[in-house]
Amino acid sequence: MSLHHGRKEPDVEYFSVHQFFINGMNERVRDWVPIEEAVAAARHYTSNVAVKMGITTRVIITDSMDRCVFEWKNGEGITFPAEMKGRL
């Protein structure tokens, strides 16, 4: 059973999505959302105007233990997990 931000859902994992910028700053764009929403957000933040302009350099998804479960880098595509390397 997971407990996140006061929500108690049996067998539900929550994820956060972060984007990183060329100036070294970053922001959390989704916080404690189901995997479907995290993946949809990652798709958006890896293909939006900021990516095309070179402003966004990296997007990650972290799990409820703050472990990186997905990483995308501008110019490289997906770098983690290894079996997805180079996609997107």
C-alpha cells in the first residue's frame, strides 16, 4: 500500500516528472501522478517548442522512492532504461 501526499491507494505507484534547462535550472512538472500521466507528460516535455529551441536539455521520471526510472536527453533521445536507448 502506498501513501503519498495523504492519498492512500492500494497497489498504486506514483511518479514525478522533471525537466532540466540549458541554464542549469530545473522544475518538477508533475508530482505524484500515475504512470500513464507521467509518461504522457514526458512525451510532451521531450517534444515541445522548448526542446526544438534547445532550452530543455533533459527530462526524467522518478518513482515514489525518488529513483530515476526514465531519462531523456536533448540530442540523444532516451538514455535510460538502457533497452530504450536512443528512442524518441
